Amino acid sequence: MKKSLTVLCLMLTSFTASAGYSVSAGFGKNFSQSLETEENLKIDLDDDSQFTFSIDRTIESARYGLFYSATTLNMEAQTDKKIEMQYLLFQSAVEVPLGKNISGFVGAQIGANHVSTNFTESDTFFTTGLYAGAEYLFTDNVRVYVESRWLATIVNNASNVSCTLPTSENEQCLWHFDGDVLNQFQTNIGFSYRF
């Protein structure tokens, strides 16, 4: 999966290597809310780092494109249980000059979160969110940015993602998230190059 994604990203990069596009790569910290089972058992996830990648079409004072983010989280109480989340989102943002060589941006995103674990089947959920940040322009093409993202994954109780309750070896439970929404926050720093 990761090899095919890398090949796809390289093909898209070479395809879009013309004026009016940007490629960005970054990393940062991911913060998650607690999960909750149908039996009201709380499951806390460790906060961990993530990798991000995006390809955007740039127009005057705005941009739109695709955003990808991947992170692997552990359950705090059961460190052998791993949860991998991969976001693929369409994003759009407006850019605002903040000063000499500094600009800000604010945008929205919509897409999917693919959740897979090392102990059960995977599932894909609808995701939306908002993001904002600032970038320093070394040149018109080369930029360094910092950003914060709020990601809201909509989950229903018919999800395939299930878990074994720690209180019972054989009893299965369906996960659901508080309010049927998993809220995650990301803080990222990265590099952007415009063609």
C-alpha cells in the first residue's frame, strides 16, 4: 500500500510540474480524543507524530488540491494494539499577506479516513475539518509553513472496527466515538515548493 502510494505521488508530482502548482511535505504531532465502546468503556489513544503530503493547484490568493496524512497510534492501556489512520482529503484555502515574506492561510477539507488495526478489520469513514497556518517565503517558489488542523471523522455504530473488551477475553464490542465523531487535532511544520 505504501509503495503504491509513493509511486502515485511521484507520478502526480511529475504530471503537475508546471506553473500554478505546489507540492508540500511535512510532519507534526497528532492529538486524539478518547474512544468509547457501547459498554461505555473509555479507550485512550497515545498522541503520536504523523507525516503529511499535499499537491495543490495555486491561483491568485487561493489554492485547492489533495491532502494525505498518515499516523499510527497505540492504545494507552494496551500498547500491543495499534491503530493506523490514513486521511485523504480534498482541501481549499485562501491566502492572506501578513507582512514582508509572510502570508497566512485558512481553509476547509473534506474526504475520508481509512482506519486499520493489527487486531481487526479495517474501515473507511467520512471526514471533514478546518485548517489554518502561516508560511515564510524564502522565494516565490520556496516556502516553510506551520499549520494546525482540526479533523472530524464521522463514525456510525455499524462500523466494522471492533475490539475485545479488556474485562472479558471473548466478549466483542463495537467501537463508537463520543458523539459519533472522532475529533483529532494536528500541528505540522513543513516545506512547500511552487512550480
